[in-house]
Amino acid sequence: MLAVVHEAVVKYVNNPDLVCDLENHFPQPKRLTGEYYLSDEYYRCEVGPVHFVISVSTHFLEPPWYPNQDNFDYLGLEVWLHCDPKQNWEFVVTGIDSSSI
């Protein structure tokens, strides 16, 4: 599951249609350190037919603006996954929501 999430967020931040280096646009790839962490997870089982809906939230870091400042959160990506036990438990990305954090 984490490999699928990682692939999805890397694809997102490297997509020129979704990120832009122009001023006053969000998100800007030049403001990303290349690091992110998992912040939240959500799991839901639905019946008829049984399948799982999963959300994994990530926070991408921005470099410090001032000396002696730590990296801080810049971009949030929430990856939505679907998993069907009848399909070999394969995780499929069904969407990504972005936010400024």
C-alpha cells in the first residue's frame, strides 16, 4: 500500500500540469525539499460487494526561509485508495486531493 501511495505522490509533484514554478501559483516545485511524511490514515469497509476505501495523507516539506529554522509543512496530498479482496488485494488510486498546509 505504501509503495502505491509513494508512486502516486511522486507522480503528482512531478506533473507540470499540477505544479508550476510561476509566481503566485501553488504548489511550486522549487519550494519542495523532496521529503514528505505520512500524517493520517483512514480505513473504511463497505459491503455489497465488500471492498475497502483507504485515505493516506502526506505532508511535503518546504525548506526554511530564515537561518536556524527547520523545514516545515508546505503541501498536503491526500491519496484515496480502493482495495477489493476479490482482486488479489490490489491497491488502486482513485484520487488525490491537495491542500496548502
